[in-house]
Amino acid sequence: MKWLKRRSETERLCGLLLKAERRLRALGDKPVWSSYGSGPAIGDFVARARHLIEADKIDQATLEELWCIFAPTCDWDDVVGHVGLGQAVFDSLERAYGKRVGSSGAPLISKM
């Protein structure tokens, strides 16, 4: 039953990531306040992460980067600013992949 709940949450997460990817691509190639060069560059990463989640092949480093993009006051808020969608993605990541903030403040994601 636990795997069914996780699968349902990862399906929801993938839908949210697709919406986020579209918003990021719509920004065009203008400079953004991020380590990524543009909204579409972040969108490319989000698309790759979504495909890995769909294939159940997501790795720790990719999950951590995705978490960092959507964590409050991080890239998503700085670049897109759509708080509702960003928070929905962040919450869905936590439900799908568990608690993840260690004592150093760095994301630590453990698969269920």
C-alpha cells in the first residue's frame, strides 16, 4: 500500500513539474537570478528530472538539485515567483521522497 501512495504522489509531482517546466520555458532567454543561465535552462533540468522520476530512475543528486530549485526563497521564487505552484512542487517532493534537511542545512533525500 505504501508503494501505491508513493506512485500516486510521484504522478502528481510529474504533473506539477510539467507545469513548472512550461512556465520556465515561457520566460525566454533573458538573464535570471540563478546559477542557471535562463528560465529555459532550469526548464531543461526540470524536464530531465521529471523523465527520471517517471522511469523510477531518479538519483540522489538530481533529487537534491530539484529540491533546491523549489525550496522556498530559492530559484523558483527568484525566477518565476508563482508561489502556489512552487510550494505545491516542494510539498509533493517531500511527500514522495521523505524528509530531507540535515544539520548542515543541505538537502538530504532518502527514498522510501
